[in-house]
Amino acid sequence: MGNFFGRFFKKKTRTKRQETGNKRIPFRLNLIFLLVGALFAVLIWKLADLQLIQGNYFKSAVNKNNSSTVYGNVQRGMIYDSTGKLLVGNKTERAITYTRGPKVTVNDMYQVATKLSKIVKVPTNKLTKKQMAQYYLASTEHQTQMAKQVPNAQNLNPDQKVEAELKIAQKNPPYQETTQFKNAAAIYISMSGAYRLTTTYVKYDNVSNQEIAQVGEHAQELPGVQVGTNWTREYPNGKEIQSITGTVTSNQVGLPDSRMNQLLSQGYSQNEAAGNNSLEEQYEPVLRGSKSQTDIKLNSDDQIVKAVKKYPGRRGDNLQLSINGKFQKELQDMVKKAQPGGNATGTYAVVMNPNTGAIIGMAGVSRNPKTGKVTQNDLGVMNSSITMGSVVKGATVYGALRSKVITPESSTLTDMPIKNGGTTKSSWFNKTGAANIALNASDALEVSSNSYMMQLAMKEAGYHYVEGAPLNMNPNIFNIERGYFNQFGLGVKTGIDLPNETTGIEGPGGFANIGKALDESFGNYDGYTTLQVAQYMSTIANGGYRVRPHVVENVRSTNGKTGKLGAVRETIMPQVLNTVPMSTDESRVIKQGLYQVVHGHNKYKTGGALADIKPEISAKTGTAQTFYNGQETTTLSLASYAPSDHPQVVVALAMTNLPNDAQSNNIDLAKNIYQAYWKDVQHNDN
């Protein structure tokens, strides 16, 4: 009995101990789970901190350690004449430069500019009130003081606050505009044009030895400031060619305002030099070259730890012009000397190859009749529109031939005064009708018959002329005449490889101006450029091909050993813009008429004074009745080619608002031009 109860209680005790042991095992596991969970929580929090809270910082640090590319400028390509003579070169000069570091603030630049202004003197004549205020407010201290004067500053965004501070500083400057202050402001404005890790020019002209020495001596106080080099354009044969070649903006000025956005989109920096006009602008991609490239690596403190030049850059290619430099100078001189007094307003001349479109010389001057001042204006040949007069009559004859109102075999009309609507218009030699003569198309060109051309226009309009009757012509005659003129390049752009060419001036049409359609037929209404007249005469000379004029003949590299002209990279080939569909007989009629202008036998021929030029030339003279300041004037023109049987050169010229008694000015100038051409450009035995 006792053993029974003893075994019973003993069993119970073991069971209790076993139960206690079983309960301790889950507690240990729970403790482990708790610790693991806590570690996971810490890990998750750390990841969140790294990714969400400090993510931008670490991304920035990673990016800073990546390579960046710094671009450096190279020498610009040069410009040579047709003989290989240097017209536009580069001059290397010492310069003071500034490279903006990655973490540089405007206040940092303010401090550097202020210190540098005590060493380096720069021009301040173009400094504006706003720029002086910008320099002053670049100081953190000054900006804080000025911010207190801005009303309702709490309602403005940062940009609005800056604008408000600038206005206050300009209106009531808290600074004195001393020479020293303006010098520092100009330096700061140059420095502020630099982007991160880019270099700008603080001073690039007339840098003295003393300035160079002191910049080097104070280098530690002037972070980013260095002594470098700069290239500027030079003109070893004179700056007269500059109107054609153009100019280049300086690095200090930066990109041209008119093309700022366009050039920035092409990878230029704001403070970079670029072609500003003429050929420098037109051929900017060729002359610019390709920049050097240096890969740099920055550490987390934005300090450069490694720099490797990946590409040394390639200097710009050179332009070789079709213009002969010596002849161009003589042409400019001849045009200037040919300018008379009175109300004369300008003289322009173009010499070109009619078969290729190559411009051999182009020169012009503008004159102010009030002051008598004469200004070189070579580009006036392509942007000054002039009423040329009879020089265009070859195109009028062509139109009549194509309209079939005359034919090469049947073109005879009687020159007589034309009387319609109470007005009388006549040829220069037959104002009263006492010299009525029968003329064919070639003869009409020889004597420059206005009457003949007016009769052609009336026939093209389908109008039957009756003396004294109203001029009830169809106003579509304007379109007919201009359509034929356009085929030769009169009244349309020639396509020359220079910017800003004009199309000329087109007078109003319609029935209200129907009488002007007769004036149009003999060149006394619309205005054309001298270059258009040269293209028109070239089209006749070469048999009907309107060739695009060009002043660049070749794009060439630089010889690495001599530094002079290298291999030809591209040759500008002749480009035919359109073909004038002249038959052989039609062309013969017009060319015969132009030959008779100089070598004909009619006593009224207009170009006989040109007959002594060798090789012999064919030409058309022009006289237009013009007005200046209410006074009647005369505009003379001339278009010609030589030799007559195998044209190799075209000369076109115009002289505006001459005195009414001027008669041979155009003839005399043409003689001088041909003499210089055969002497300097092409020997007449070739």
C-alpha cells in the first residue's frame, strides 16, 4: 500500500519536472526570435536612412567621383586669297584667365575679383549700371544688408528678391562708382560668365609684364586665376578685306546676341568666341575646329584628383577665297576714287567668272551727300537695291522671244515716242519723234531703245498700241516681265555664300500702276543689286546657266610643318541654280546686240568708248532717272563680259544719284577695272 502511494507520488513529481522543462524551451526560442527581430529592425532602419534620408548625398558623392570632360579652345582657321596670300590670320597674345571650380560661389568670385582688380586693369567703358549692382550684391554681406530694404520680402520668391535688390541698388547705389570699383566689377562680370570647370578670359589684350608677374606672385590668393594665351584675328594685308571676311567676337564679349540660343544648342559656351558676320559667320563650323577634351576625376570634396587629355583638339580648317587680294585692293581704290560729289550716294562693282560663279573682286562705297563722307561698303553689292536702268534690256528681249511676240528672224519695230493716257515716254535719242528708226532686237540693244522695249511689253500683255489711247493693259504684265527677269537672277537672291543678301525692291503692280509696267521693260522701276546684275550678265555670257556666285574656292587644312596652307579638303564646285531655256538663235540675238553696243556701227550706240579694251568686250550700259532729297539725279550702270567670243570674266557696276550731266563715269570705271584685271589676275594672252 505504502509502495503504491509512494510510486504514485513519485510519478507525479517526475511529471511536474518534465512539464517545467518543457516550458523553458519556448522561452529560449522566443528570446532568440526577439534578438533576430531587433537586428532586422536595425538593418531596415539603416537601409532606410541610407536610401531615403542620405540617398542624395551618396548619389552626389558617387557622381563627384565620376569623370567629367573639360573642353579647351583651339586656333581658328585662317583665310587666304586665290593666290595663297594670307588675308586673315591669328595672333597669339598673353591673357589672364579664370577657371571656375566646382564649389565656387558668387561670394568667392567677388573676393577674387576684388583682389585681382588691384593687380589687373581691364576696360570698363561697356560696363552697365546693372552689372555694377550685380558685382556689389555678389558679396554675401552686401546682399544681406540690401535684403533688408526690399519691401514685402517675405512674399517674394528668391528670384524676385534678387531682382528687387538689383533695382534698389541701381536706383540708389550704396557704393561709389570709382575707377577701382568699376575695374573690379568688370573683372567679376567676366569671371561670372564661366560655368563649372570652364575657363573664361579676364583680360586678353595688352597684358603687361607687371600684371603677369603679380598674378604669378599672388597665385595662392587668387584661386582659379592663371596666365594663359589667347588668339585674336590679324590682317597682314590691311583690314579693308574685313567687310567680306567678317569679324569674330572676343572671348570676353562671348557669343553674338543674335545667335546666342542657336550656338548654345550646338555646344558652345556663353563666353566663347564665334564668327560675328560675313564669311566668319557663314563658315563658322569650318573655321572653328574641334575642341580639346580632357577627362578629369573629382573626389568627394570636388577636388581634381586626376586629369587625362583624351583628345588634343584640331585647329580650324582654312578658307581659300576666289578673290584675288591685290586686285581686290585696287578695285576698292578705284570704286572710292570714282565717287563724284553732289548728291552721289554710292558706287559698287562686282567682277566674277561667268562659268564658275567665282567672285574675283567685289567692292563698294557709300557716300553721305550732306557731309561728303565716303564709307567702305563692299557688301553693298549684295544688299543695296538700285534702279539700274537699261542694263536689264537683254532680259526684256529674251522674254519677248520666249513669249513669241518676236522671233530671231522677225523682230523689227520702229522706235517712236509712246503716247498713252496723256504721258509721253521715249528713247534717249528720239524724244520728239524726229529720229524714228526701224530696229531689230539686236539693234535695239545697241542703241538702248526704250521705245522698242515698251512695245515688246505691250505685245506680251496682248495690248494693241494706239497713240493717245488709254493704256488698258492687263496688269498681269508685271508678273510676265518679272518672271523672265527672275530667270536671270534679277529680283531674286543670287545664293552667294555670304549671309544677309537682299532680293531687291519690287514696286507695286496692279492696274493702278499699269504705266509702270512700261518703265519696268527698260529697267526704270524695280531695284536690283549689283551682284544680281553680275549674275544676269553671266547667265547670258555662259549660254543660259544661272550659276551661284561664291567667294570661297577651297576649304584646306594646315601644313603641320610650315603652318601654311595644307591639302584641299573640299572644293566649291559650280552650282547651277536654274537653266534659262534659250535656243541657239535666241542667244545669238542677245549676244549680238551686246556686242554691237561696243562694236556696232549705229551712231546712237551707247558703249563705243569701250571699243579700245582688249580683249574686246560685249556690254550693256544703263541710265536711270532717279531722285535724291527731292532733286532729280542720274544713276549709271554697266554690265559686260570679255572676251566676247569666249567669256571668262564679267564686270558689273552701278553708280547712284550722280549729277544729270554725268555720262561716261560708268565707262571710265569699267575701263580701269578691265585694265587691272588683265594685269593682276589673268594675262590677256591666256
